[in-house]
Amino acid sequence: MRLDPLRRFSLATLLGLAAAAGFHGACAPDSGFGSLSSSSEGASEGAGSGGSFEPDGGLLGDAPIDIPPDPDAACGLVTEEAVVVPLNLYIMMDKSSSMAGDDPTVESKWESAKAGLTAFVNSARFAGVRVALRFFPREADGVPACDQNAYKTPLVPFGPLPGNAGAIVEAIEAERPDGPSTPIYPALGGALLQGIETAQNHPGEASAVLLVTDGKPQGPAAQCGGANPEDPAAIAALAAAGARYRPPVRTFVIGLPGVDQSIANQIAAAGGTDAAVLVASTNIAREFERALAKVTGEALPCEVEVPAQVTGGQVAFNDVNVLFGLDGAPQDILPQSPGCDGPGWRYDDPSAPKALVLCPDTCNAARDASVAKIQILLGCETVIR
């Protein structure tokens, strides 16, 4: 069955019951996000100079809180560990012949990508992320070349890192960059079909697709179901269709040297991820590893479940607070910010909340940290910025 940009799936709710605690940052300090840090030395200097040391790096803002809730007070006797939405990432990787390169004295893009992917899947930073892998183009067989379903099933099934690292490394070691074309249209369509199915079957988890390529669309036919598979707009329409589903399946793009940057950016933007992550032609392995880290960090959801006591009616929605701390710093109240015009959090749907969503400023800081600790304080009136 083909992914039609106009077709809508009826999906289950994004958030379900899960068992997890804490929120692990995903982006390396050098992956493009700013980093937040603190030290006892900085604290001493701030105290000695009459300044105020902020263990959250100013993340919590200057909300007008006259008397913030006390977690030990009678109104706040119940705290819960935040349950963070897990991530499923399907990597669709180009194995066309251009990945082999022309200069035998220079390490090929394929070998560099192998090294970068191996380092990524073995990184403790991404422990728990469920990754699947497939290559394109596929071998010619009796299945029509345009069939997106032929790319739906991953070669390496979804499995959490680092446990799935061995199977991923084994798969890329066994593969060769010998594909005669770059059929992005059916490959991306199949990956999105898998992403949507995964989102349906695992309503408490997030799903995303990562397209890795060094070229522009080529093949597999003049027409695929009435669409020109080499037309960037047709491919972008597939990515946009995935981003429109609820829960959304976003498309990330990593462009290796040789990629058509405008096409890569067009696909990423349509898939809800703004722009492609482009890898420079120097030190490709390290740059590719960094790109994988950045993409995974951006793909990780910044949502936590509304506790059962709240959805069940025992605690009011306006008696919920978020305790938040980065990199071992003491937790503090993170104010609610309904408009997300700064640090804070909001409900996903104010009329029928199912999740607490970190605002972009707070989300980016959490992803950049090595560990972000989130707890839910129940019973105290919500602090609002």
C-alpha cells in the first residue's frame, strides 16, 4: 500500500503508559546547541561577589513567584517521576555507487559513514533510543521498483541502543555501495509507512525517519503511481504527509558531500525538521557522527505524561507543577508558560491535557544537558509565568 500525501490514518493517542524515569540529554556539547553548565567554583564566586548563582543557568527565567511551592509542604506531598516519551528512529541509508567515491587514496563516503554510524550506535549518550536500519536502492526482484512497501520492513528491526548496535554494525559491514540509482521517493515512502505503523502500534512512543544520502533523486521509473519520483516536490509531499499524522512522523535528512542541498532542505522542511544537516567534505566520519547526534537530539520528544491522579480527577489540572534540574543541579519549580514565550512548560491540549510539553527554550537546554531531571509535584497551585 502506497503512502498517499492526501491520506490520513486514524492514530491512537500519542501518550500511553510507560515505565521510565529521568530525561537523558541527546546532543553532544559540540552538536550545535548551546550548553548549560555550573560548578561549585562558580557558585562561590557568585556568592562572594554579592551576585546570585543560578544552577539552571537562568533557564527557569525570572517568573514573578512571591512564595514558590514547597515540595515538602502539605499541598505537595505527592511527587512523581516524569515518564518521558521514548523515540523510534528508522534510518534509511543511501548505498548508491556514488558513496564509494572515485579516489582510492581517499577514504570513501561509505567507509566514513560506517565509522560514524558505528560510533553513534555505541555511544552511551543515546542508550534507550530504538533504532532500525535499511539501505536503498534495493536489489531488483519481482516487486515493482516503485512499491514503497518494499522498503517498509527494516533490514535491522527496531531495538534499543546500545543493545542493537551489534546488529546495525554487522549489517553495514556486510553491505556494499553498489546501487545503480538513488530512488529516494519509494525509499522514503516505505520508511514513513513503517514509522506510521510503529506510531500506531506504540501509542506511548515517538517515531521519526532519518534519510541519509549523498545525491539527488534518481529513478526508479518515469512515473510512480502518477507522481514523478525524481520531482523534489513529490518527495517533499511524502515527508509532509508523515508530519501531518497524529502523532507526527517527522523526516530528518543528513546530506553527505555531493548532496543537492536545496532538495535536502526542501524534504527536511516539509517533514517538519526545518532544514537538512549537511556534512562537510573534511573528516566525514566525525562530522557524520555529529550529524547523527544532532538529529537524534532533535528527534527526542520533550513531552511527559500527565500523571494518572490528574487525568483521573483526584488532582486538578491547575494544581500541577514541574520540578526541573540539569546536570545534577538542584531541582526548582519550572513555571508554566501557556504561550511558550520563554522557558517553561505547557499542556498539549488545554481543554483535555494528555501531556506536559517543555517549551522550546527549555527543551533545547534539556537535550543539550547530559541529564535533565524532571519530577511532577501534585497538589500545589500551578506557578504561571
